[in-house]
Amino acid sequence: MLGFKLRPGTKALPLELVAAGAMLAARGFLVAMASSGESAIGDLPRGKLVFGVVACVLTSTSLSGITYYTKRLGDAGMSVRQMMGSRFAALIVATLAIPVVRGGFGPYSPGNVGAILAIRVVGVIISLYLLQQGIVRSEPITVSMLFGTNLLITYVTQFLDPRLDRSQDTLYGLRVISLAMCLGTWTRWHTGRREAAGAEKEAPGVEVRA
């Protein structure tokens, strides 16, 4: 919905709009299941549910903005290392602010520093670097949809948490979201290849990047 504003000149494809509509419908279904107590977390106070939905909307909107603007910075010639440097400045400030808001630095005890650093290297530095590379080298919609596969990972790992119950309705909703992601990703990839092939026919002998 915000693509026309975040990255002017790139139009959403019809099947991408269908995929987006399917994902929104599935998310609405998941919210309804959570409201009725049929999700893995069971009964949830209405206030916490509303807060969770608002937090999800703000997070997804921010992630979309970061993805599209990263693509625009790449198109403007900024390297991935430069983009990572600008992002980590904000991450460092946020990391320091969280313990202050929570009122304690307990998690940063000497015994936890090693584990925290290992998680940061693998879960933040490496993953963000690969994500930035993916955004620069492909279309934002493709990266966003592939990034959404963490939904399935989250669903599988919930079986390791004894506090959560298995929810068949959640699985149905995630299946629809995942299939819609695949549809949108395939549509953008197929269209890119077709346009590249057409450009190659019009200008034979000239290398064209999809």
C-alpha cells in the first residue's frame, strides 16, 4: 500500500495485490482467533490484544519503510557497509535505552556477556548484513515476503515452550500467509525475468540485469 510513496516508479503487480489481500485476510483471522482464545496463548485480556495488534502494525510498517528506503539508498550508490553503519548507530542507542527504561542492567551481567555477544553476531550483525544485501540485489517485496518465513519458524519453535498450546487455527492462518508470500515472490521474480528477456531481444548482445 505504501510502495508508491516509499519507492516512486515501482508499481505493485496485480498478483502482488492479491497476495497482500490474502495476507491481510489471514492476519484478520488470526486476530479473531486470538480474541476468542483459540490461539496458542489462550485467553488474553482485550487491552493486551489491542496493544499487541498496534505494536505489530507499527513494527511491520517500520520494517517496510526500512526495506524500501534501503533499496533507494542502494540505487543512489550507498554501499551495504555504509547503510549498516548508519543503522547500527540507532541500534546502539536503542540497546542502551532499553535497560534504562526497564530500570536495571541485570541481563548484562559478566556471565551473560559472552552469550549476548554471540547472539548479536549471529542474530543481528550477520543476519542484517545478509538482509541488506538481499534488499539491494532484489526487489523489496521479494525480500519482505521471504523475510516473513520466520512465521513458520516461530510456529514450530512454540512446541518447545510448555507455556503455549498448539493451535490448529494458527497453523491454518500461517499456511495462507506463507502461500500468499510464495505467490507474491514468484510473481515479482517471473515478471523480472520476462522483462529482462524482452529487453535482451530488443538489444541483443547487451547484458541486462533482472
